[in-house]
Amino acid sequence: MSANSQDQEIDLGQVLKKINGIFNTFLDSIFDFILFIKRKIITIILLVIFGFGLGYFLDSIDKSYKHNIIVSPNFGSGDYLYAKIDLLNAKKKENDTIFLKSIGIKDGKNFGIIEIEPIIDIYKFISNKPENFELIRLMAEDNDLQKIIENDITSKNYPYHSITLKTKGTTEYAKSIDPVLKFLNDSEYFNALKQQNLQNIKEKMTQNDSTISQINVILNEYKNQKNNQKSDKLIYYNENNQINDIIKTKDALVSEQGTNKINLINSDKIIKAISTTLNIKNTTGINDKRKFVFPFIFIVIFFSFYLLKKFYHNQLNKRS
């Protein structure tokens, strides 16, 4: 028993000795690092100043701006919209300046990649569209609702989408936004759908106006009839079932006419621009942050070079 106790005391002592050695080595490394900083403080300060200055200079000359367009694809043109954006980006990556000039973008070199993403709004997606609500409900029974809402198939069918394009330097609507929108609206098939849709709306509005006029005649005749009977009673919905239905029909038609007028405004383009914001200074990524990033990079390179040099000399000393 005493021998085992003595062995345990020896093992514990060796462990404590190793821990103490590791701790002392760690403290020595920290002290060596402090001494190194002290010896190289001027070099480090110069590297920080140089990195900040270089970064500030590059930030000042690299004036990247982004421009946002919120659009609404009409007539089921969601897939068409994304395909056109992909084509435009492919031409940009190929540096096809001839193609860009052909669609009105003259300064193609300063024109960046275009990004598009849906504005996810499940409420607008199912609003007044029972078939969309039923589709979401059925798909959600076997899958994660969040994934369904954000997947590519669903996202292309949202009513609004955000297009972001970037340019080197500021731009104007006529130089960048207008050519892009004209390119997106250049489709023989969808333009034919647009014309037919507008014609259908106008014909429906004409028919509704005619029906409303006929209803007004009936209501006036009914009113005159009541006046001839010298009745002081007002016309209420519950006074006469037929008149009640007629008045409800008129209200529904008037409401539909208001919707049709809005649809005429929203359906005049295949890809309808809802709002446009120009010349937002691009501060994402490394843009406008080089003055902070470069000093850090230079310091890391400096320490890496020092450690590599130290490792090299240690290896030489071991082999000599």
C-alpha cells in the first residue's frame, strides 16, 4: 500500500512539473512576443499607417454604387424575368460590349453584374387567390413551410421582385435603368398577351358601365314609382329582395370597376417598375473598408514572415 502511495506521489509530482514547465514556456513566449513588439514597434506603426493610407486611397478611387429597382412581372412572366436577368449577366461576364450597346447600355465596362431576388410576401401571394392558398396548404402538409416559401419555384411567383445592379461611379436613369427595363420588356409573346389583357379589361369595363347604367335606370324607376305612391319610406336592403340584389350587384360592379382601373395602370408593361432608387454608395463586402482591412493584412504578413524566418533558423541550428 505504501509503495503504491509513493508511486502515485511521484506520478503526481511529474504531472505538476510538466504543467509548470508548459506554463513557464507559455509565459516565456508571451514575454518574447512583448520584446519583439518593443523591438519592432516602429516597423509595426509604419505598416499600420501605410496600410491605412493605401486602403483609404483605394476606397476613395473605387466609387462603386448600387441601384435598386422593384418590379412586378405580369401575365405569368416570372420565369421569363429571371431568364432575361441570367442572359444579361452572361453577356456581361463574356464582356460582350456589342450586345450591351445594342440594348442601350453604352458604358458596359462600368456596368456590373445584376442581382435579382424575390420580395417574399406570402400574404400577397395568397391574397384573393384561393388556388395559391390551397397549393401552399397541400405542400406544407409533407414539407417544411419555410422551405416551400423560399424555394425557387414559389419565389418566382411572388408579385414583387428586387433587382440590384452595380456601376462604377454614379449613373442616371436613362443611361442604366431605362435600357435594362426596355430589355426586360422586349418579348413578342408577352407583349401580345399584354395587348389582349388590356383589351379584355377595357371591354369588361365597358360592359360593367353599361350594366351599372341599366341598374341606375331600374333604381330610378323604382324610386319614381315609390314617390308616385306618396310613400315616405326610404329604400332599404331588406325592403324588397329584388331591389336588394340589384343594389348589391351595383356595389360589386362599382368595386370591380375600381379594381379594373388599377389593373389598367399595373398591366401596361410586361415587367412593371414599381419604384427605383439610384446611386446608393456600395458599402458591402470590402468596399469602403480597405483602410481597416489592409493594416490588419500587412501586420499578419509581417508576423507570418517573422515566424517563418524563425522556424527556418531553428531548423538550420538543429541540422548543424
